Amino acid sequence: MARILVVDDDVLILAALSRILQAEGYEVVMHSDPVVASREQGFDVVLTDFMMPYLNGIELLSALREKNPRAVRLMLTAAADFKIASEAVNRGEVFRLLGKPWALSELTSSIRQAFDHHRLVAANERLTREVADKNAELLAINMDLERRVVERTTGLLDGLISALDYRDTETQWHSRRVSLYARRLAQEIGLSGPALDVVEQGALLHDIGKIGVRDSILLKPGPLTPDEWVEMKQHPEFGYRMMAKMPYLHEAALIVLQHQERWDGKGYPLGLKGEEIVVGARIFCLVDTLDAITSDRPYRKGRPMSVARDEVRRCAGTQFDPALAEAFLGLPETEWARIRREVELMEEAESHRWTGGKLNAKGEPMPARAAGA
């Protein structure tokens, strides 16, 4: 039942108010002593007189507000004084100021509106709590979805790289190295969060379009003919078309499309130049050269980091974005050595998982089943 606290030092008025409100269906708690009334709790509406001994109505409402902050407050006063009304509203946060003597219809209507207001405030607070709970639940669901997308994206990327690795065995660890090199250089120029992931993904998948290149060209031991080069140069577009339909890889797909472009516009397939090239592709262009120079090739051993640094310095402004070249040259050689060693450890772990650490008679890794793993 709706509960109302009624306070008036005139016991006759108090009794009259009580009869009226009980007839309206309210549970009435009465007090003629405002000091005793100030200790009450657990009511929805309070109706108090203003002029009372010990505590006036404003002082009483202020005291009650501490223990009953949601209670709706109404005040009766015989003094039609603006100052009193102003104090009542400002200090007591009074919902309605009623005069003495009161009109019955105005009194009952005001009390009814006060209870309606209390219910609306309570409902609003409940709904706010429910919305907050639902938002927290939705946030948890979204975080879980993001985690799953990351896991599935990572799995997809690994699968795509493995598919390419079956055709071009030199690609996988080169791709791993340049993806981490690219991420480190992107950090150096101030990229962070998802932008770093995009650069790493694009660099990791830069050669994925080679899946669409014929084996006779991709695996050809000697130089390619001009016609074969035409087909080989289509691999950025092949890769882009493979990835463009995956919304969460769209930005990485642009890096794949543009990874053979040059700062001076002499690259392919679009002949873009300068900042027309996405930053991830500009980063890749530089770290790809770093890896090409410092890695072993069938026809030569990898060369020192100093050679790669000289090449970057020489080609800044032509092949490479000069600002990226400056950032690269500002990093210590130990950073790149650390990343290369990190990938070597990954390669060793993968080899051990696959072979069980055993070699065949020719000194070649044995598949795990053949090794008895």
C-alpha cells in the first residue's frame, strides 16, 4: 500500500488530514511532533505543515531527505509568503506547496500526483538499472564476439599462409618476418591498436595472390620471360580479390593490392605514388627490402644489416617514403635482430612439432608419424 507521512502540530488538522487520506486508500503515518517525525523512514510521500515548534517544515524536510531521499515532499502553509515558498522549493525540494485552508480536490489531486511521481521515478531508476545491466551484458557479448573474430581471423590467416607455403616453401617465414618488421616500424611512426593489426595482417598476406599464379611460373628456377612477368605481376590483384570480400580484412587487402607500389610512382599494379599509397603498403615496401637483403637466397647468403641500411638510405624518396626511411634508420639494428630471432624460434618450434625433432637418412626432417611421434 502507498505510504504517506503526515506532520502537523495541530492535532485536529492532523486527524482531518488522516481521515481524508485513509479514505483515498493510503497508509497514513501521523506525527504532531516534527522532531519525532524526523526519524521516520520507509514512506513514499511526506506532507508537512510549515509553522511548527522545534523544527519548521523546511528543516523537517531537510532532515527527512537524508534517510528518505526518494520520498516526494509536499508542504502546507497558511503564510502566503513568496520567501517561504522559495525556501521550500530550494531547500526542501518541495514537489507542491499547498495553502491552508486547503481545497479538498486540490489536496487529493496533489497527493495523487505525488504518488504518481514517486512511482515514475522508481520505474525510471529500475529501467535505468536494467538498461545498465543489459549494456554490461551486451558489452560482454561484444567482447566475446571480438575475441572470436580475432581467433577466427588468426586461424584464417594461418590457413591462407599455409596454403601458399605448400606451393612456395620460401614464403611462410619471409611473410612472418616482414609482418613483424612492419608492425615494429608502424609502432615507431605512432600507429597503435587496430591500425597496427591491419599493417601486420597486410604484410603477412602480401603474397597470398601467388596462389593464383601457375606453378610453371611461380616455381620456375630461372628468369621469367616478359609474358611470365605479366602474369606474376598480377598477384597483388589476385590477392586483393581473394580478401576484399572479407569485411574485417578490407584494409589489409589494400596493403596486399599496393605492396609493389613505389614512392616515385614506378611500381605496380596501379602506378600509385607518394601518399596515394596506403601507409601499410609503404611500410611493407621498406621492410620487404630489409628482409630480402638480410636473408639467405639459393644464389647468395644474406648480407649484413649495414647493407640494408645503406640501401634504404639510398632509395629514400624514390622507392621508399622518406619519412619511413628516417624512422627505420633511427631504430637500432638490435630491434630487427630480435624480431628475426623471434621468427627463427617459431620456425624451430614448428619444425619440431612436425618432425618430432628427427631426421631421415638424408638429414631431412621426418614427418611426425614416420618419426614415431
